[in-house]
Amino acid sequence: MLLAAGALAWVLIDRHFDPRNSPAGSVLSGPVTRHVVALSRGDRDRIERARTAVLEGKAATLAFGADGTQRLSELLMASEALAATPRAQRISARDRFLSLAEGFNRLLAERRLPYFIDADLTITDARMMPVIVSYYVEREVRLTAAGKSVRAVHPWRLDRLNFHRGYLGYTRPRTPAAMVLLDQIESDLVRYVLPAIPADEPMILVDERTELAGSPWVAELSLRAGRAIRRHFQLVPKEELDGVEKVGRLLARRRALVQKWRAEVRGLGLELVVPERLLPESDYVADLENRVPRSNLEEWEQIHRELMSRDGYDAFLRLRNRYVWSVQRHEVQHRIDYTRELVPVPEILAKRLDVENPIGVEEGTLPARARDELSAYLSSIVQANDSPLLELVLLARFLFDDSNLGGPYSYAALAAYEGIARELGIDVDALIGTGPVSRQRLTELFYAVIERSPDELRAAADRFYFAAYGEKLPVVTVESNHANAEWRH
């Protein structure tokens, strides 16, 4: 936490509620998390202690009842069995672990407890390591799409496991909901979107190494991406934007301070972490005392007093809640697609990936994942709030960030831009050629697409989806929307 700034900021936000202090939250963030860590280390004594703390502790019985506590204990024992299972016998042990996790989530839903666990697997040649990730659900939404009901949850990470998911949402065929990750959404807004809202501010779409290289095409890309973001926000209702530009100016100034400090302290052997949250994860004031001008640190504290004031925080939440829709629509499309059979890889992707049999691709392969992501991204572009520009600009990170190139998201992003451009009558081959594509040449495709009007972009994406997948995008409607107690950490 920051010193003065952090202390004051949190006074202005009601922190009386903390799900980790509830019976259910204390179990999931405490002994269940300790069990996952102990299991990953093969620490038998700590594994036993963590499981015993669940089974015999009063909090679990109070939260889940005797039956629920027993089921959670069985889930932990199933994870232990899976970790110890020889490779040839993994399938049945895996299925039991995943089935028990699904059953426990059903229990949480039946008891109307705003928590969710995600059973995941880390697979190596040596073993299959089960992981239980726990969440607090701040909002639950029921949607209808293509005649089917879809559950979406908006969770915060509850556990303290030392890893984070690098995406804004996710779902799987066996996951009983579309997950919209509030931790990651906040990072996206804080690092990319909000600092680009004030006039003349850039939006950085490239990786840090490319940015520091200082190529002219990168500077131009950043400026034009920033302009596109501001065009998007011109279409947002004014009452929704009240105070948002001020938050953007504060975050842009914070970004400038961090960039300045990084250059100043690099010679001292220090490497500053760029903040990814509204209130930074690191204590910059303590770390930089006597290393940067005191006036800078005082400005830093003032920035966070204003960010975490009631007005500043409310403005941030209004923007976040609009942005959540696109992520939710993306994940809901994945759940719709899971119910379809034999979805071919669209021709535009099949050519790029040299797929000989578009119908016969194996699930989980690069072509299959790119196919699924293209469908989901097009759905969120077509049905985006306000305009498709925000979604399109953010999608372009997969074209220009070197760390993303070659993966399913980058292929989906390229296909989306190519397909939309062709529907708009743009000569794509003249812009990027027909062979391997450089990032610098891709900027021309990016500019040609984002300069079109929002209505043109939406209609072109809709036409491209039909051409690529052979059916129209389903309309998604919200049937119910239940908010639980607000929390941030």
C-alpha cells in the first residue's frame, strides 16, 4: 500500500466488507489455498493439516453445512489422488476431481453463496497437478442466447496463489459459467484505455521492448490508436463519462511519472513494476524515498487521493461496468459455440494455418482455438456497447505486441481485421501483401479499418461472421442481473 495516499484512499471507500472474513471466504482463501500450495510442493504434513482444517473447522460447517464440508474434503482428497496417480491411470482420477468440483459449485449456487471455484490442471510428463482457484462473485448475470440460458459471473480472485490469468475472461465446456475477471479488466482499463482518453495521449499497442526501440511507425501507431479510442468515447452517453476524463488524465500523468522514474533508477539496479491496478500493488513512496524528487512523490500521493475519492472511483466503476459487457459477450459466445457440432475452421484461417480439412481439426489445436476466438471476438465487435472501436483497438494488441504473435489470439485478430476490411471493400493484399506480414505493414490495415464509421464496422463484422461461420450471430439478452456486496482488494 502507499503510505499517506493509500491510507487516505481507503478511508473514502467502504472496506467493512471483505469476503475473506466470511465463513465461506475464509475457508476458500485459507485452508483450501494452503492445500493447493502444499500439494504443489509435495509437503505431506501441510497437505494433511490443510485438509483437516477444512473438515474439522467450524467455518466450513457454518458456510457449507456438514454435507458441503464433506464434499469439499472429498474434492481435496481427489486432488491428492490425482497428483499421485500414475500416468496410465490419470483419466479416471482427473474426471473424478473435475466432477467433484462441478458438484461443489452447484452446492454454492444452491445455497446462494457468492463464491466460485475453478478446478484446473497443470500437466507435465511427470504428473498432472490439480489446482483449485477460488473467487468471490460480485455479480451474477443470466442471459439468453439462441434459445439457451447462459450463466455469467463477474468474480474477483479470492485465493492468494502466486499466479494470475493473463486474459479478461474465460470459459470451458466443463466450466458452468462464462467468467468475466474483474482483476484483469481493471488492469486493462488502467494500463491501456483510461490513459488514452485525454486529448493527444497515445495508446500503447506494442510490447515494451518495441516501444523503447522508438521506431517512427510505433509512435504513429500509438497516436492514431489514441485518437480512435477518443472517437469511441464520443459516442458514450455524457452522463456515463462524467469524471472519466479526469481519471484518465490522472492515470496518464501517473504513467509519465513511472516512465521518468524507470529511467532514473535503472542505473541504481532497480526495476520498477508498471502499476496494473487503480491503487498500485507496490509501495512506490517507500521504495523511491531519497531516490526521486520529493515533489514527485507528493504528486504521486495526490494522484491517488483523487483516484480513490468517491467521485473518482465512481467514474472508474461506470466505465468498467460498460467495458464488462464486451468481455461477457465474448465469453457467452464461447458457450454458445460449445453447443454447436462440427464447426469448420473459416476459410480465411484455414489458408493462413495450412489446414487441409477444416472440419476435422482437433479441439485444443491452434486452428481450433483460433476459430473459436475469431467467433467470440466478432460477436463482441458486432454487439459492442457504444461502438466497435474500443474492441477493435484492443484486439489490435495481438497484432503488434511481439509476445502475442503466433498464438491463436493473433491469428484470430488478423483474420478479424482482414475479413472486416474485405467486407468494407478495402484491398487487403495491396496493404499487407500475400506472404508473411510484418507488424509495420499491418499498421496500414489497422488504419484503414479503424477510420471507418462505427456503423460500417459493425455491419461489416456481422457480414463477415455470416460468411465465415454460415449462420447469423445470435442476439444475447439479459434475463437477470444480481449484484452482491461490492469488494476490491
